[in-house]
Amino acid sequence: MITIRNSGSALRLALISAAAVSLAACASHPKPAYPTTQPAPPSRPVEPPRSPAPAPQPEPVSQAPLPGSERDFTINVGDRVYFDYDMYSVRSDATPLLDAQASWLKRYPAVQVRIEGNCDERGTQDYNLALGARRANAVRDYLVAHGVTAGRITTVSYGKEKPIDAGTGEAAESHNRNSHTAIVGGARMQ
């Protein structure tokens, strides 16, 4: 047995002994081992993160005219026939266009039209108003004879007041001798 002479020394000895016992106690319990191996790869390949799906693109806007619209009539059928100088009879080259107008108007029975008779600049105002009226009526009669209801058609003469070609000479005058079929109601809106 160890004899301790001094109480301060005894306290020091007790502290050193306690520290040694503590260290010995820690050494007897092993530290837990954590796995250091990589986990097994997933059963399916990992895909990179996806960006959001692109927004669906709108359908392209059709440039074709809406069937039954004024634009459809003008582009796909035609709205103007021409006349010879000082004449109001329908020319043979105008009949295919007038046949197409009659067919289109029968397909769209709600459509109402106005036939506008026009003349070139030669002649008096009164003479050209009368000639324009005869031209408009000739087209109206043709359409009615080909099955278009007469009540759907009105006529007007503009004489030489609304030329479509402001030029001079025979080329301009031949453009201004015409009958224009204008849709005034019942057509689909474009």
C-alpha cells in the first residue's frame, strides 16, 4: 500500500488515477465502423433532369379565304366582267366567270349581291348612267337565267363616276367598261 503524506499529493494522485481508468475504459470499447463501399447502382439508368416540355406550337394560320366569304368570292370566283365599247351584251369570255358566280351564289343562298355597271370616260354623264344600268341588268339577267333568285340581286349604275383605272388610252378605258358584282349581305365574315 502506498502511504500518502500530503493531502494535496493525494488529490493529484486520485485525479491521475481517474484519468488513467477513463482512458482504459475508452480503449476497451471499439469505435463503430461505417461502411466505406459505394452503394449498388440503381436498377435503371439515371436520366439527366429533363427540361420542361416545349409548349405546343399553334397551328399555322390558313391564308385561304373562308368559304362563303366575300374574299372567297373575289379570289376563287371573280367579281368583275368587262364589256366592249358602247356595248352591254355579255361577252363570250365573261360567261365562264358568270357561270362560276351563279354556281357560288346558289351554294350560298343567304348571300345578296349588288351588280354595279361602269363605263369609260367617253360620252355624256346621262348616256353613261344609262349604259352602266344596261350592263348591270345584263349581268343580273344572266345570273337569274342560271338559277340565282332575282330577289337577291340589286343593280346600280355608276356611269363613268367610279373608274378602276385612272390611266388614259384604250387599255384604261377597257378596264373601266365593266360590271362589278359586290356582296352586300349574307356572306361569312373572314
